[in-house]
Amino acid sequence: MNRKLPYDQTLILVVLSLVGFGLVMVFSASAAVSQDLYGSPSSIFFRQMIATLAGLLGLLAAMKIDYQLLGNRYVIYSLLALAVGLLVVPHLMSSGDVARWIRIGPAQFQPSEFAKLVAILFSAYYLSRPETDLGSFSRGVLPCLGVTVLLIALVLAGRDLGTAGCIALVFGLMLFLAGLPYRHVPVLVLGGAAAFGVMVLAEPYRMQRIMSFLNPGSDPNGAGYQIRQSLIALGSGGVAGTGLADSKQKLYFLPEPHTDFIFAVIGEELGLIGCLFLIGLFLLFLWRGSSIALKADSRFGTYLGIGIVAMVVLQALINMSVVVQLLPTKGIPLPFISVGGSSMMVMLTACGILLNISKHTRMGEAEEGN
């Protein structure tokens, strides 16, 4: 009897490797901050561990549920309504300017992370319908674009330009791979660029980050401080690194060493070797995820798989590009690695869906990697 798992075992190994690597680096990068904030060097780590366990439960549940059920119109529109509602709730609960989290006691959840996955689910559902005609902008592209723009607008209301940008990029990639005619591309690109420009101009700190990116020496102790410390950390690591838990920059020099800039700590402690190892894991994820998506037994599975892979890989690429100053500074977590309970739970659940798609590929258990 064939005892092999009906899921892509290589992808399982890659995801577990990313999670394990992330937990080790979170413990190292957060110890000093955790001691200062909570009086214990392990408090942030244990919170991340709890979120990881919850995410693994989500992964297991998603692996068992037939992904085709997610393509049911009633399920899709229910999830869409839930995502919209959750994005509105923080504004009702918050009295400050930033409304990104739903807080219940000591726990908090960031609805925009859930909205990313729902946007992918809706786009996959819409693009896989036989009646969808992308050749018509008004009848084919505009309805899906309108729903995505609604989610992006609600995310932007919480001043989260990074997540909004990720949703837009993944949506654009899914549209293109679904066969979007080239004549529609300029309209979407120019519209997106104009919207991005408005968002940057609307917040002075965003413009400061752009100017600091273009001229790093213009404000070395202000907008350019974080990236300068990040580059110092990466340069200090060299090829082999200073050693695990031996970073100096995380000791109150580099802001957010355990969240958005944890890749800099990896570079300092594990050097170029550690960075290449992590990049290699994401490339393996891209390879196996893309293979699963392209061999899915339905168009919905293909688009859904592509969307999930793009969500993970594009976000990782953006985060690492920011850390090495290839992009302006923006608060986007490194998937599976940065501290962030909401991100971890959503990413792992999405991977569970991708693994379920691998169970239903056209080649079945004969597929390479199973």
C-alpha cells in the first residue's frame, strides 16, 4: 500500500523550514526588545510561538478542506463581506489616527492580512468563471477591479500602504496571467501609479522616505536612520556572520529588528550564507508552489495557487529589497520570519490551501515532488 502523503512533501518541508528558521531568528532578534518591554527576553518569542501554533492548526484544517468549496459563490461573497466588516471594525474601536488592529484583551488581529487572502480568493473565483470576458474592460475587468479597489481603499484607510500595494501587485499579476489584453495594461498601470502618487503626497512621512531613498545622506539621523543601521548590520555580517544571537545592531541601534528589518539581523548574525539560505527557501517555495498551481485540476485552483505563491514571494522580495535599500522603507513583514501573529496565521492557512490544491493536481500522486 502506498503510504506517501497525498500532498506535496517538498512544499511541506520548505514551509516547516521557513517557520523553524523564523522562530530561531525571532528569539535572537527580539530578546533585547522583549526584555525592555515585558521584562522577559522570551515574551515576544512565546507570543510568536502561539501565533505559529494557531497558524499550523489553520494549515492542517485548510489541507483537509477541499479547496473547490472555497470557489462556491456563497462562500466567496461571505468571506468578502467578513473581510470588509473586519476592516471597518478597527475604525470603530480606535480613537487615534492609525486603525489597523482589532484588540480583544491581550490579543490583537490585523484584518488587512486576512483581506489579502480574501482578495486572492475572490480574484481566482472571478477569473475562473466561464462567463468572465477580460477582453471587455467594463464588463470583464471592471467588476473584479472594483472589489479589489474597495479592499485596497479600506486597507489604506488604516494607513497601511505596504499591504495595499501587495494586494494591488498580486491582483495585477493574476489578471495578466489570466490573459488580460495588452490594451488594458496602460490604463491599469497609469491608474495605479497615479493612486500611489496621491497616497505618497497625502502623508508627509511617506514623501520623506522617498526622498531619503533617492538621497540617503539627506537625513541620516531622521528618515534615513533605519536603513543606515540596516546596511551597517548587513555589512558587519560579512560572509559567515558574527554568530547566532551575537548581533550588535539589534541592541537599540536598528529599529524594529524583530519585525520588518529582521533580514538585517539575519545578515549580521548568519552572514551572506544565512541570507542565501533563506532566499533559497523562498525560491524553492516559488518552484513547488508554481508547479502545483500550473498542474491544478481546475482553473480556479490554478489562479488561487498563483495568487498564494505571489502573495508570499512578492512580499518576501519587497521586504528584503527594502532592507538592502533597493526600495524605499516600508513596513512589510517578511513572511514566516518576522514577528506578526496575523501574518503568520494567514500565511500558514494559505499554504494549507496550496497543499490541498497539490492533492488534486492532474498528475495525482505521480507528480514530481510527491
